Amino acid sequence: LKFFGALFNKNKLADSLFNNIVSDYNNAKKIALKASKKPTILAGVLYKNVWNLPAGESFVAQFLKDANTDYYWQNTKGTGSLNLSFETVLNTAQNADYWLAPSNYTGYNQLKKSNQHYAKFKAFKSQNIYTFALTKGATGGVIYYEEAPLKPNVVLKDIIRITHPELLPKYIPYFLKKLN
């Protein structure tokens, strides 16, 4: 925002938009701290025998921390992805309350068809899996990849609404949708 503000000589507008996003994010973070419990979180998905999920110092792990959740790999090093075996993830997160961002899967049948062992996860059984893949733009692209970098406040509120619905009862998630 600030770069384009400088580029188009709109510094005041860019600063105002940026400050509004920061303020909204920090307010959402404060709301999340009011939660009475921290639900456990699994993220990512298996691809070619490797489960890719956010490392503990990544921006995704920061969202999960700010949403006041218990992400199983929040204390790992790295800002990118962790590459783990299915067995490691199953042993650690089989009982996770929520599973977020299972790649481009949009439905439970599709997910199970790709790997029947996904059905062993509590989040699968209780249908608490949420994806970015269902929110698409006019040309069919996943909007999360286009808009989320400019709307971290919205991403955070989506996670809070899903994991602590009592805290934002009127908020409707924008990016994250329940798997079909």
C-alpha cells in the first residue's frame, strides 16, 4: 500500500488505509485474547508423501497465534513450510479441533478420495475443515492469493470467527469457507 501510495503520489491515502488495517488487526487480536480456550489447529496437506504445513515463524503461524489458537507446530523454526511425513502429522495432530487450508481441496469426498487416511483426523470426522479454495474471483482464481497480503485483518478475523465463533458472532468469513 505504501509503495503504491508513493508511486502514485497518494501517500496520505496509503498511510490512512495502512493505519486502518493495522488498527483493525490489533483490535481483532485483542478480541481473540478474550477466548476461554485455545482450539488446536492442523494446517496444510500431504503432497507426494510429504505433508507441507506452516513453520512456527511463518506469517500463517503468526495469524494462528494472534487468533489465540494452539497450532501444533508453533514452536518450530523457520518462516516457510515444514515438510513432514503423514505419520508424524497423524501422531501429532490426529485430534486437532480444526484443520485449515488443505491446499486446493474443496470437499470432503475429494479430500478422502485423494487419501483415505485423512478420515482418521478428528477435524475430518467433525467436519471442521476450512479452505481458501472456495473463494474465487471472476476469472476463477483463488482470491486469497490475490487479496490476503493487503487484508491481513480480514484473514485474522476469518480465523477468529471459525475457531472462536462466540467472539465475532455477526462476522461472516471472507476467505476461509467450510469444506463442502
